[in-house]
Amino acid sequence: MRRSALLAALAGCAHTPAPPRAAATLAEATPRARTVDYAHLDAEAAIAHARAHGPIAAERAELEAIARARIGAARQLADPEVRLGRSFDDSALDEPARTSVALRLHPDRPWEVDARLAQARSGVRAERATSEAAERAVAARIRRAYARLALAEVTARLLDRELGVLGERERVLAEQLGHATATRLEKALADQDLAEVAAARSAIDVAQLEHRAEIAALAGIPAAQPWTPALDAEVARLTAVRTGLDREALVARAVASHPELAAAAARAEVAAAAAREESGRRVPWLETLQVERSERTEVAWAVSATVTLPLFGLTGGRLAVARAAQALVDAARTRLAGQTARDVAASVALVETTGARSAALRDQLAATSAAIEVLLAQERGASSSDPVKVLLLEERHLRAQRAVLDAALAHRTALIALEELVGAPP
């Protein structure tokens, strides 16, 4: 009932909805038939296009590829060395030179290799979670831009009607001024109202261009590609009001699925692995193993090894830094979880407040619209009516419709923000 009341109140400014058309999305398209209906691009199709072709998605894909490459690098062992030498004995220059060839190995500590691999794998998870957070942010920005485009489209029609009413009011006052039945002050006020509404109408055109440019940039739509945003569904969404949300359930869902928390958990794993790697350096280990073949008057073989025995713990400072970094990441993760819960609670409160306000204004408009229409019809038919007052009432009613739309956009924007936090429609 509420939705039909608002649509009925705005019937004069809203166009007749076209039959719903299924815009092909990149997420649903097969690799062989990946097409986009640019002539009817709705918000979800634009979001799918952004995931496939958007600049932010492309950048995130490159960063994820770098993170995956680090896993292969972490598996690599230290390169062996080949040493060639030729020496002379200063005390006996007549003796032949000694030639040596040595193969030196640097055995890696197994626990250090495991720690490096753990860091690399956790880094991939962190990048993937960061990419998911970026996807959510891009989707929310596109949805907000579409909601503002829908508001601009409906508001533009309201302003066109309002300009017509104000133009007629200005014409009537000009005639009355010529017959000395109106004052110059009334005419000046009418001129000012007309100028203000005309400026607002021009600002709508600029805002539409800005919103379209933002969508094209986020979605990665080619510059030479003509496209038309499909706004029928967005206009309908402006009439939807969500109240009675389960705050506790939404907080739990956000904390469990928020990508930034997943990224923080992966970063905590990276820090823990770095601390393990640094602590492993304090364990005695075989640093080098060398096999050497030398020749002077005869061939000789030698095998040598170098073992590191940490005696004084002079590297304890690096370990302390690694553990402090781990503690910092753990603390940041805890703070982020708490902040996410607070953000969701605040977002739910904003959705509830804006929804209540939007519903109240819409109901008030629906209650007065029919009465105003009857009154306007009576005044127009009466021989003693004041046409200026009639036009003024009509213009004020159009302003009330604009206020209802602004409240609806505030509620829709709050819902989009909550959806970004939770990861799904609330």
C-alpha cells in the first residue's frame, strides 16, 4: 500500500515503466557468449561488468598473481655455488700452481622454509580478502550512483512540472501587475522562485553526467561504447522501506564474513610465521657444506662444513621486533572486529531512522495528495478563486514530493551501506 501510494502521488512525474528486460550480466554469461546489453544496463549488470573489466578488479588480479608467485619463490632453496681457484706458493715459485674446484651448498633450515611458505600462503589469502572488500566497495558505489541517477530522473520531471507552474504564476502576476492588482514584491518573489528552480534543474543535468561518468569508470565501460542505464528497478527500490531488522544477526553475519576481518586474520598468520622464522635463526644449523677437489702434484679431495652455534643471542632484537609486530597485528584484528560490530549497529540504526522518516513523509504525502487535488479542482472552477494562490499551492505540493524522494534516497543509501558491511541484502 505504501509503495502504491507513493507511485500514485508521483504519477505525474514518473514515466510509464517499460516491460522488464533481462540485462545479460557477465557473471551469468558463458565464455562463448559473453555479451552485455549496453542499451539496457542495470546496476547488477554494471557490477558484473566491473568485476570482469573494471580497473580496480584488474589491479587486484595483478596483486593476487604477485602473491601467488611468492609461494613459488618461498619454495626455492638456496643456490649451490661452484668456486674455482688457482694459487701459487711464494716460497717456492718453481713448484706448480695449485688448482682447486669446490662445490658449496647452503642447506636451508626446514622450519624457515615452512615459515616462508606459511607467510606466502597467508599473503594470498590476505590479497583475496582485500579483493573481496574492493569488490564490495565497487558494488556499493555503483548501486549508490544508480540510486542517485534514479532520483535525478524522477526529480527532473518534478522540476519540469514545477517550472511550468512557476512560469504560469509569473505570467499571471505580470498581468495582475499591469492591472495594479499585484505588487512588484510579489512579482520579484515569483521571479526568484523561478530562478532557484531553474538552477536546481540545471544542477540535475550536471549530477546525471557525474553519476554516469562514475559508473562508466568503475565498471570499465569503454569510452567509445554508448550505453543507457536501466532505472526502472532503481525507481521502484526508492519506494521500498526496510524496518524491523535483526541487529544481532546482522552483526554476527558481518563479523563472520567481513573480508577486511579475513584479511586481518591472514595478516596475523603472516606475522606469526615471520616470528617463527626469526626464532628459528637461534637454532644451531649447518650453514655450509663444501666438497673440494684440488690438484698440485697430485689430486686431493676435501670435505668441510660450517656450523653456526648462537652463543650470546645477539639477534634477539630482531625476534623481539617480529613478536611485537605479531602482537600489533593481533590487536588491530581485535579492534577491527569491534569496529565492524559498531559500524553494523550504527548502520542498522541509520536504516531504521531513515526508513521511518521516509515512510512517514510518504504516508503524509499520500494522505494530502487526494485532498489537494480536490481543492485544486474546486479552486480552478470557482469564479472568485485567486489563481496565484492556486499555483502557489500546486508548486508547494511538488516541493513536498521532492522532499519525499530525498528521504527515500537517504534510506536507500543507508541500506546500500549496510549491505556492503554484511555482504548481502539485509
